[in-house]
Amino acid sequence: MVRVRYSAPVAESIPSASSRAQPVSAPFAVAVDTREQMSYTFRGLRQRRSDGGAPLVVRTQWRTLRAGDYSIVGYEDRVAIERKTLADLYSTLAQGRDRFEAEFDRLAELDFAAIAIESTWETIAKGYARSLLSPESVIGTAIAWAQRYGVHWMALGDRHLAEAWTYRALELWWRDYQEAIARPGHHCRYCGRALTDERSIDCGMGPWCRKRKVREDM
């Protein structure tokens, strides 16, 4: 299981030293679920400052994703981001709760999965005027399902920040994955067991294999 490093979402800034840099292509294409409406375009993003800060050209491809709204082409079975607006969040938990929890079952199977909400926790806690669902129920569900399924709930403020964060989360997962498979030897990054699948970077147990390894060593 690949672990993604986290940082607080920030507005995309333009490094002055690279303001006239030529655009560069992102190292992967973003898979967008065919059922996604008003999908992210990922325009206006730039490389990280440490990479030069040049404008990024992010390719997208429509895919029918088993889980989530956004992933990486070729790695749809390993990473996914589910997008939610405030209205969609309340509606889904009120009228489509069982279907949404089934989605969490599928997201939990991935190396990394998150819910990117285009709102803040403060706004969510005030409720949604067009829904009878209480904000306490929404926040309680977010806490319970995060613990139960290991899927991250990210309240990112607005669409602009949620779009930027979605790309950065996918980018960091991609970087971590590339670093992991480039390491000499091919062993589980958590417990050290030898792997037979060249595409795998863990033994299939994710963080749980570390706990299993500790028990075996006791």
C-alpha cells in the first residue's frame, strides 16, 4: 500500500522565477469517471517549486471507474478521489446512504482513497437548507467511516482548492509509487517479505502487515 504525504491545501501560486517557463506535461494522465458531471479540467496548475514551477498540462481520459471520480490512468485499481459538493454530500448521505457506503467498501480496497469536499467543516456544520439531514449526522458519519474504512475526508473550502488538491494527491501518490518500485530488491515496504508480483510494492496487507510482523516477532 502506497502512503501519500499530506500537506494543507493551498492556492496554486505562480513562482516569479518561472513565470515565463514553457509548459510541461504531467507525468501521468488523470482518469475521470464517465458519470462525473462538471468535471475538473486541472488547468492553471504548475509544477512544484522544487521541480521548476513551470505550467502543467494535465491530460485527462474518460474511464468507467469502479470507485471514485478521479484516478490515474493505468492505476484505477490502486488510487481514487471522490468529489463532493456540499449539496451532493447532504443528498448522498440522506437519500443514497447505502449506495455511498458500498462505494466506501470499494474505496477501502485501494492503496489510497479520499473524499474531496468543496466546502469547509464550518460550513458543513451549519447544515444545508435544502436537506432535513442534521449536520451532526453528516459529521458523525465522516468520523465513523474514516475510522471504519480508512478513507480520508478532506474539506477543502471550494471547487478551486478541491481541484488543485485532487491533482496534488494523485501526484504525490504517483511519486511515492515510482520511488517504491525503483528501490533495489523487491520486498514489501512494510514487513519486508519477498514479493513475486513486479507491480506490487506491498504484500497485500497494507499497514496491517506491519502489525502482523510485530506479533510474529514477539
